[in-house]
Amino acid sequence: MRVFTSLRIASELGKISISLPVALSALTGYAILTGEVGWGGRLLFLGVLLMSCGSGALNQFQERDIDALMERTRNRPVPSGRITPRGALVVAGIFILSGTFILTMVFPVWAVLLSWVTIAWYNLMYTPLKRKSAFAVIPGAVTGALPPMIGWVAAGGSPLNSAIVFVSIFFFIGQIPHFWLLLLLYGDEYDKAGLPSLKNLLNENQIRRITFAWIIAAMASAFLVMFTVIQNRTFLFILLFYSFYLLLSVTLSFYAERELRVRSVFLKLNFLYLFMMVLLIADGLMRRGAG
């Protein structure tokens, strides 16, 4: 029972629900280039997962005071007292060192360096900036763009290749409406925690309009990926169908009711990113099989 409790605390510290998609996005970059998953892809997935969990645990150590003030986060391991701040820091270190070991032993040094850059950007730049600027999410979105690049360079690819650049742009843009939809859902809690947000600068309708514009930008970047990276016509058709459905749903919702149905749009947008990753991996595997 104690072991199970410890594992549960570690998974909560590592924000496993976020870290799993991060690792999947790294695997996406790897599979696009290699056309396979194999042991290399599995080890990459594990290595990036551990690095992401370490970054998440470090973030919870850094924001333990803020987390204690918000209803959504007050039951996290540190503010709830299930683990001490020092214990959280130790867990973060174990995650990061384990991930670094796996990536160093198997992949080129650039994959390791990019992983460390991602952690540094998230924990040393974005996390402190959130306390100072309502627009921290824009530079912070770089952390969403880097994992696919990590997978690509782990497979030996150039980070300047147009395919991975377009995929990274897609992930970068998607972070921004994702955060602002969360703001629309939980904005009052950000105020209670004393965090600057767009709610201090704009009214809710203005935030909805800005979020709507960023969703359109995310859809445009999705089309860019579809028409330049995906080669399987069936996968392309499926993604186009869902993308037009999402675009129509968001547009009709916004213009019919003058507001976004926030939770519904949040879930649909997240599904697009998950769906895109799965089909990009499948497309890579199909290309190799056809070859």
C-alpha cells in the first residue's frame, strides 16, 4: 500500500496527464523521420516522459505557494502535505537524472541538450514569468514546440527541416488558446493566487475573441502540417474532416451565441492535437511499410 501511495504521489508530482502527451509528441517527431517506433522510439518515449515528469515536479516545488491558494491545485502533493517541498525536489531530481541517463545512452547529444533546454525554458523562464506578466504563455509556448523536435533530432534529423518546423509551429500555437481557455474556465482562481492574467486587462468577451483568433491560427497551422507532412490520403481525409468539424463548431458557437462554449472547445481542441499525433505516427509507419 505504501509503495502504491508513493507511486501515486510521484505520478501527481510529474503531472502524468500532461507528461504523457509530451512524450507522445516527441515520439511523433521520431516516427515521422524513421517510419518506425521500435526500441528506439520506446526508449525515447520513456526518456522524454521522465524528463517531463521531472520538470512538472520541479514546477510544483516552485509554485507550492500559488497551488495552495487555488481550488484546482490545492490538493496537489506539496500543498496538501502528502510530501515535503524537499521531497518533491528529490523526486524531480530522480526523474530528470533518469531521463537524462536514458537519452544520453541511446541518442545523439542534441536530443539531450534540447531536453535540458526545454526544462530550463519551462522552469527557469516561463514559471517565474507567470508571476509577472499576463502574456507569459506566449514565450512559454516554446516548451510545447520543442518535444517533437527532440524526437526528430534523436532520430538523426536536422532541426531546420521544414517538416519538423511545421509540426513544431503547430504545437507552439496550440499552447496559447489552450491556456486562455483554461483562463476562461478558472480565471477567478488565478486572481485569488495573485497571478497576472488577461482578466486584469480585458473583459471576458474580449478574451473570448482573442482566444477564438488563436484557435483559428491553430487550425491554420494544422492544415499546414496536413498538406506538407502527411502522405496517406485516408489519414489526411480523416484529419480534414475533424478539423473542419472543429472549425465549424467553434465558429458557429462564437457567432451564434457571441461566446465560446469553453469546456467543449477545450476538449475538442485537445483531441485534435492527440489525434494529429496518433495519425502522424501512423503515417510514418505506413510510409515505411509501403517502402
